[in-house]
Amino acid sequence: MQQQRTEFAQALRAVAQERKLDPEVIIESIKQSIIAAYKRDAREQGMDELEMEALSYDVILDPGSGETQIFSFNPETPEDRKEVTPPGFGRIAAQTAKQVIHQKIREAEKGVIMEEFSGRVGSLITGIVLRFDGPDVRVDLGRTEALMPADERIPSERLNLSQRLTFLVKEIKETIKGKLIILSRSDPQFVVELFKREVPEMSSGSVTVKAIARESGVRTKMAVFSEQSGVDPVGSCVGQKGVRVQAVTNELGGERVDIIQFTDNMEELVKASLSPAENATVKLDKETNTAHVTVSEDQLSLAIGKDGQNARLAAKLTGWKIKIVGDGVKAEEPKVEVKEEERAVEPVVAEETPKAEEEAIEQPSSAEATEGQGKDAEPVVADDSTPEPSSEEPVVAEATEVVEEKAA
């Protein structure tokens, strides 16, 4: 008997440690499985279904020996109990108990895993692409699976099976089949967490992200700030020779990341957010929450960006509606000095001349005729075929979303 108690106890502890479960949870699962097995066995023995369902059942399980006792009672008089433990459960009943035990353990294990991941929401995790459910991606996280929906993928990114990637644990979602871990690579917070991994000053809290705007797969703008003296927030994120920001860009598949320094001066923040455009003039209309920006003609296309992307991200970052116009003055073309010997000789145009006049034309001497040889190279013509953005109509960008990092 002592050996039997030891074996059961050891098995119970082994399962609890392997599955990282509370032993009481396993014991409760075993009790439920025994009740399910008893009911099935009772039906096979011809017990009335209505009579069986009208009764309640309780199991006493000895955690040392594993011995069990089954009691039935009327819910209205729970003190009147009757032991109904059969002499032996039989093969079918034992199989039922085994299946229920496995099911209950899986449910309890999944609950523990979800509890663990609920504390990791908003952080990074590494997983392997397992399979594709249409546009959605199933990811293997080791102990469980997770889902990256189509709208959480980077649009320009191509994924392969068994590819190892970094993801953001976005949320734990309740579904019909239970709780499901949702991952993301397109969320702006994903970029913030990548920088926290690469930048020690950010992970320690000396550098913080005040605002971020992102169009995943293409471009991100991020405003950073530091209250600690002697710390350059932008330089800390960029790293020596750009090694830190390059590591983030590589993880994002080449997505460009613009880092600017945050300031409470909104005019300066709007001006910085329009980088790489320079020398912009900003006037704020607080009544309409509009920033009127004027830039030189040669900076207009940079301020607007391709398809208005730069201005649109600046509006998201600052939270202001931005109107951009050119000042109407084109930048002066640089003067190029040409040495006298490099100047091209103007071409001689031969025209049909009346015969009488032709005889009157003085023939040049042989020295004059040979003086201009070797100097008739064709002139270099600079042709800027790229049309300049029109400054007659202002370009308007509105903020549709401002993402701020939540305080840790």
C-alpha cells in the first residue's frame, strides 16, 4: 500500500511540474472525469436517465493512495449521501476517465498559458510562421499558437513557412473556441518596442517616445524626448554610425524611420516633423487647429512627400491639420564657370547665296581657316525634366491618428 501511495503521489507531482499546474487543479479534473465515467457506466448498466440526472454526485479522492469513493445525493438533502462506487469501472469507463483527464488538463494548461501571456501584452515575442489561414498567419510560440490577422501584417512583407520573426503581443482575444493570442507587426507600438530592445537609454527610461505615426512597410515618424541632462534622445536612438536605427529598419524590412526631438513649442515640432524639408515657416491657427506652412519651391516636394505621405505623417504625429504652400520663389541655379578654351565655337550656318554675291565674299586666309579647328564641340545643355510641384494650391494633410506611448 505504501508503494501505491508513493507512485500516485509521484505521478501527480510529475504532471503538475511538467504542465506547470497546481496539483489541486489536476485532482479536481480527475474527480470530474470519474463522475463522467461513472455516468457512462451507469447508462450501460441500464440505469434510468432521468433518475441519474436528478441526482448530484461527489467524489472523495485520496491524494496519497489514489483511492476514490463516489457518492450520490439529492441536491435538496445533501446530507443524505449514498455510496455508489462500483466494484470496478471496466475498460470503457476507464477510457472515458482517461479522455476527460486529458481534456481537463489541456484546458487547465491553456488557462495557465493565457494567464502568462496576458502579462506580456505590449511586449515583443519571437515565433515561427507555422501556416497560413488565407491572409491570416498562424505562429508557433512554443507552448501554444497565436494568430497574426491580415490587418496586423506589414503589407509589403512576404512571409515564408518556418520563418522566425519578432512580433508584438497585441492582445488576448476571447473567441468561440476560447482565448486567442493576437500578434502584430504593423502596430506603431511594435516600432517603439524594437527601439527599446536596441536602445539602452530607452529601456531604462531616460529616453521616452512622446508620439509616433506610422504607415507600416513604408515610413515611420517618431518624436523622442529626454529629461536627463547630457542625453541626446535623437542620437541615442540613431546610435553610432546609425547602427541602432539600422537594426530596427532591418527588422521592419527596410521601412524608413524618421526620428525627431520632441518639444512643447508646437511651431518647432511641426517644422521638425516635416523633415527632410528645411527652412519652413510655420504659423498656427489655434481656432481651427491648423498649421500653415510655407516652404521654398525647391523644398516643396520634400515637405509634401510621395503621394502626400510626409505631410500626412507629420499631421498624425503632431495632431494638427497641416496646409503647405510654396513661397513662389525658385532657388537660383548654381553658376558654373567655363574656361575660355572649353567654350564651344558657335556653329557656322551655310546659306544659299546668289552667285554674284558669292564672288564678292572675301575668302579667308589659310591661317584663319585653320584657327578654329578642334573647337567645335557640342555645347552641354542642362534640362530639368522633372516638373516642380505647383504652389498655387496648398497641400492639406489632416491628422487621423496620434499614437502616444503609454507610460510603462
